[in-house]
Amino acid sequence: MFIPHTIVILVSRLSATAIGFISGILVARYLLPEGKGIMASLAVISGIAAMFANPGLAAANAHRCAVDKENARQVVMNSIVWGLGAGFFVVLVVLMIHAIQPGVFGDIDFSLLVVALLGVPAAAQAILFANVLIGLQRFVYYNVLEISIHLVGLLATILLLVILSKGVFELVTATTVFAWLTAFGYLAYFYRLKLLRGLPDFTLLKQSLSYGFFLWISSFFSYLVIRWDILVINYYLGADETGIYSLSVIAIDLLNLVPVAVGTVLFPRLSSLSLEEKDRTLPRVVHSFWPVILLISGALALIFPTLVRVLYGEAFLPSVPIFYVLLPGAMFLSVEILLANSLAARGEVKYIPVIWAIVLFVNVVLTVVMVKWYGAIGAGIASTISYTLVFFLMLALHRRRCANTLGELFIPRRDSFAMIFQDLSTIASSLRVSATRGPRRSA
């Protein structure tokens, strides 16, 4: 079921991203680079806050529910309590930072910051809830909810910007509302599954925090590495340059949809396998995966200038060279995601935070220096160097902790592709049969 689940998640992510892509075009067209830059900066700040409120519980939720589904009820109750408590605590911390040093937030108005931060507790809960469903392998509802929220968000963007001619404040407010709707959507499904019963299990919570702490440090540091450039550009160059740069980052995020979808399925899958089965499964995924990423990257490189000109307008064309600078690093980062998931599924998480700490230090220093010297494109150079560095460090750790050779990981095998095509053919046949039979009629 690995390939079908991966395709389901990938189709869902592509659908949600396509919807978000349209919303981004509307934001760029109606709010111009400055408005898009403010929205991008707020998204990064809220994302960092939500990550900080989740010290490893997300990965622990997926792991514990994958290993033993009986843990799901306690995991859900723990997630509710922790998500709300830690979420609001982090909001207060960020507001205190603003009170002490408001200049850190650049051009962002205080009222916008407050409204955006009010969605952080909901976002923290949604992250925890989503990983419960991933661990339970309930991918259908997970994907339906994600697509639905993005679709409602698109309709709200059209209403606010196109029809009512509103601005950034109203759009940020809508984003916060949708964060809470997402959290309640997960809770409604958990109610159907009869998981909203009992009290939190604080012993299990402590164990989950202990298990997931190293993974959280890794995730938090990696998020900072990937999004630090947005904050630096907003601080030094302003909202206009941030808006232009964020368009290149969106394209890179689109490329990373494939490894994220694969990794989402790979982690619980590997967690449930024996060590020998892990060593057989991962190489088939990796050496079948990187040629696909190479093809997608090449296609994206060819069409990106045209897409920017047609969809976003001439004002965003400076994002094209930045995208080309970011692309090589993004390809390395895509493969690194799979290696990190493999190590996490084996419980080999002790040194992953060390890798990301090294890369974060390099990225923070290099981004500030390069932005001062070369502007926004300097941030792209710093990011590509950082992404490439983390790939080689993660690969070195994987080689020391796992039995797979470099050849097994990266040299494509005919039998692996044959297996993938067989799964795809099975899915296509099932779809054709379903289409031929048509909808079932009730008696």
C-alpha cells in the first residue's frame, strides 16, 4: 500500500498547493509585492511559533499510533491539552519580544501580528492531530480536510480581495479563522472515531516528549534554515523585496511536495518494519525517487519565467534568477527528507539535531552576510549552500547507522521501477473499473 498511499497524499498536496497557488496569485496581483511580503513574513513568524509550541509531539504521535493504535485516545487528549497550553504561551512570548524589540519584526504592523498569532494555538493542535491520522494511516480524511480548508481559503481570498476590495488585515483575520476551523475539523473526526474520551495521560505525554525532542529540535532547526532568509530579507530589505523573494520560495516548496508526500507515508511504514525490511525498503524508494525529482526540477526551470510573467506580472520577474540559485539546493534537500525519515523510523535521532544545529549556524551567518553584500539573491546562495551541506551531513550519518551502500541508495534499479509501474497500473485499473461500474445504487 506504500505507492497508493503516497499517490493519495501527493494528489492531495498538489491539489491543496494548486489552490494555494491561485490564492497567492490573487494576493500578488491585488496586494502587490509589499502586501505579499507582509503575508509571507507573518506566515513564517506564525510557523516558527507553532513549531516552538510543539516540542516533538507531532513525530511522537505518528510513531506511537503507528506502533500501537490503542494509544490513539490518550495521544489525542494529550494533544488537545498541550496544543492549547503551549500555543497560547508561545503567543505571549512573541508579544513580549515585540514589546522589548519591535524593530525585529520589520514593516509588520502590531495589529497584524496579534491577529496572526491568535491562530498559533489552533495551528499547533492541527499539526499534532494530523500526525495522529498519519500514524493511524487514515489518509483519506487527512487529505479531504486539507483540500477543503484550502478551497474555503481561496473562496475567502476571492471574496475579500476581488469582490470586496479589502486588504491585508482582513486576509490575515481569515487565515486565523481557518486555522481554528481546521483544528475543529480534526476534533469532529476524532469524535466519530470515539477518541475524545478519558483524561490526558501525562506519563505517556512525558514519554512522547522524550521520544520526540530530538526530532523536534531537528524540525525546528530545519524550519529556521528554510525560512530564515524570509525574515532576514524583511528586516534588511523591506516588504517589497520579501514579496519578490517569497515567490521563488513558493516554487521551491512546490518541488518539495513530492518528498514530503513520500516521507509522510514512509515514516509510519518504516516504523512498523523490522531492521532488515527497513534496509530493503528504503533503497527502492530513494533510487526511484531522485530521477523523478531531477525531471520535475528541469521542467520547472524551463517554465518558471513564463509562469511569473503571465501569472504574477512584470513586478515579480526579479524572482527568476533567485529561483535558479535556489533550485540545486532544493534538489539536495528533497533527497535529504527521505534519509531523515529513514533515520527517525529507526530511532537514530540523537545526532540529527547536531547536523541541523551546524547547518543553522552556517545559514544564519551566511544569510546575513550575503544579503548585506548581494541583496535578495545572496539569500538564495546562502540557502543553496545550507541545503547542500545538510544533505551530505545526513548522508554521512545514514551511512554510519544503516547497512545500505551508496550504490544501493542512488543507482536506479529496473525491478524497483517495475514495481512502481505495477502499482500504478493496479491503481489505474481500479479507477477504470470504478468508472465503468458507475456509482452504486441503493436497493
